[in-house]
Amino acid sequence: MTNHRQNILLIGASGTLGTAVHRALAARGHTVRTAGRGSGDLRFDISDPAQISALYTAAEADGRLDAVVSAAGTVPYKPLTELGPGDWQSAFTGKVLSQVELVRQGLARLTEHGSFTLITGVLAHEPIHTGAAASLANGAVEAFVRAAAIEIAPRRVNAVSPNVFTESLDTYGDCFPGMGSVPLEQVAQAYVRSVEGAQTGQVYRL
């Protein structure tokens, strides 16, 4: 893809990451429609497949989509011995199934060379205490991206896998001892790379 102006649907635009991604994409001249459970241009819960369908219908009112970008996904953080079946299901629904459904349902909604950019995280390959559910969910999303890429061409799919944000170290830094951090602006640029670039099946680790 070139960097021509694109019609982009951004999920989770009001969050810490979503705000930075929105700013970066808008600065490139793209038209960004924002969506979220409780904020954004479009209010839908992407953990519900039926609401994803409704979201796409609403988003298409302003024209065909060129890209779908996800900066949303929730997982529980608890010691492994305290994680019950409901917690594992919550992690799967909140971060894996929701993003898989964005791709599955979005295939018929995107332009021929459109793209999906999903969110994972450092815990897919650098686990921490209380992060088992997050590691499982992130790893599943990354495996899905690699597999989906070989079947959806010429449409593309990538994932962004950031470390803890530098701006969030005061809150979360103790949970990631010695692991460093990444500025939000750098993470947002990985989204730009995915949306405007030509690669597919990639996990951009930051």
C-alpha cells in the first residue's frame, strides 16, 4: 500500500494507545472513524460478534473501509493458581475472539488491498507473574496473524506487540522489572507502518 489517504476504522481510540494511534494516523491525512464500548464515533462492544457486524454496517455509512486498526483488548491479571475457567474464557473473548472476528467479518467489508492491524503485547514472549492469561491471549493473536496472512491476500494483516509504555511506567513498571519500555509515539508509528506498508503476517515487536 502507498500512503494515499485511507478510510480507517480505529477500535479503542480513547485508550492510552488508541489516542496515540489516532493522532499518528490523522497526522498522515487519513480519515479515522473511532469506535469503542463507551466512547468514540461509534459505540459498540467488539467482544460480541453481533455488535461487530453492526459496527461494520455503521462504519461503512461513510464509504468503504481501507483499514481496520485495533488498539483494544482486555485480559485478567491474576496468579496462575487463581485463574479459573471464567478467567481464561474472558482472556480469549476479550483479546483473541474479538480481534479474530474483526478480521473474519471485515474481509467482505474492506477494499481489495485493505489491511487489518491487531494488538498483542510483550507477554507473548516475555512472561511475567500474574500474566499467564495475557501471554496465552497474545500468543494466540500472533499465531492467528501468521496463519490468516496466507489466506486473505491481497488483503493484509499484521500485529503490533509493544513492551510496557514509557508513559505508563509509574503505574505498571514494577510489573515488568528490567524489561525496559517503549514510547507511545514509537508504537503508533508501527501502526502507520502496518497500515501504509506492504508487509503481511508480521508481528512488529517493540
